[in-house]
Amino acid sequence: AQSVTQLDSHVSVSEGTPVLLRCNYSSSYSPSLFWYVQHPNKGLQLLLKYTSAATLVKGINGFEAEFKKSETSFHLTKPSAHMSDAAEYFCVVSEGTGRRALTFGSGTRLQVQP
Amino acid sequence: GAGVSQSPSNKVTEKGKDVELRCDPISGHTALYWYRQSLGQGLEFLIYFQGNSAPDKSGLPSDRFSAERTGGSVSTLTIQRTQQEDSAVYLCASSLSFQSYEQYFGPGTRLTVT
């Protein structure tokens, strides 16, 4: 069985400061891990993905995440927050076999203050 | 190119009525997924289609829920005898194949059962 825990339901940062959204996973197999973003009234958009290649993954809009197997973590970071980053972020796991259905974390709402 | 489309975007129905939700995947994508996003349950997998294989229905919450995919393209999710707890946003996603990690999501259908 696979699962994802997002450690913060809500994160608030000031514009221009770093962003850290935390995610821990549990998986019986070699997992594939993703971060998706959902802006208000918009569809889910893939930010980045880890599929057993490089452990440091770069995504769109300056986001990156590091896969740490020893810590079972896949935290999302960005050096400098922008107002347009305000959204809901989902950490997602897919096991390496079978149907690739995604298991979503509960989400972290990122608020960016001016 | 065209993304995943879903219709209707919003649906309000009375308790006990049947509803049909439609998903048009990206052309050429053989894998299609349905998910549900609700306040109490977060984002959860419902059903998965891959080509002509039997669908994986393991996520369907009850036998009131069913789905079909005609001609390997368009999919319809049907909910019979709707209940208030069925109120949620129903999301459809498609991917190139079941081996592809990247799923592309539609904008969703917001279902409200009164």
C-alpha cells in the first residue's frame, strides 16, 4: 500500500522569501513521486515528477524537489515566492507497477503575503 | 493542443436522481482515470481504463457508481440514485499509456446533490 502525508495543511510566506512544502511518503515498491498544483477554479497541473532518475528534480515556475529515500521525503522548495504561487499543492505517489493510479496527499494551501 | 475536457462543468441534481458526467481525453491517450475531490475525503481514485482491458474499478465507493469508455476514447461516469455525500468535484485524467507517469487532468465537474 502507498500513502502520502503532507505535514502542513497551510503555509504562509512573504513574497520574495523561500517556500518549503513538506511531504513524506510510504510505498511498498519503488515509488514515483509528483507535485501537482491547483489554482482556484483551475485544473490540476503537474509541477514536477521523480521517477528514479536524478534525486533532485526541477519543475516549472522555479520549483524543485529532492527525493530522500532514507527520510522517505519529497519536499517541495522554491527560493523566492511570487504572488502567483498562491494555490493548493498536492504531493502524490504512484507505485512503480500496475495501473499507476495516483494517491494524493491532503494538500497544502500556500498563501503569499505582499 | 486540446487538453482533457469534461462536461458539464457544474451539475446540480436532486437526491435520488441519476447523473452522467462526461470526459474527453487527449487524443491518442490510451489510459483514462476518474478521481473525486471532496471536502471530507480529499482527492481519491475511482476507476481506471487502459485500452481494451477490463477497467480497474477498485476505487468506486459503491455499486451506484459505474463508468464506461466507448471506442477507447470518451468516458462517461454514471451515478445512480445520487446521495448528498456524492457532492464533490469529479476529475478526469488521461495519460499516453498505463506505463506513462504523467497524467493530464481536466477542469472537473462540480456535482451538487440537494
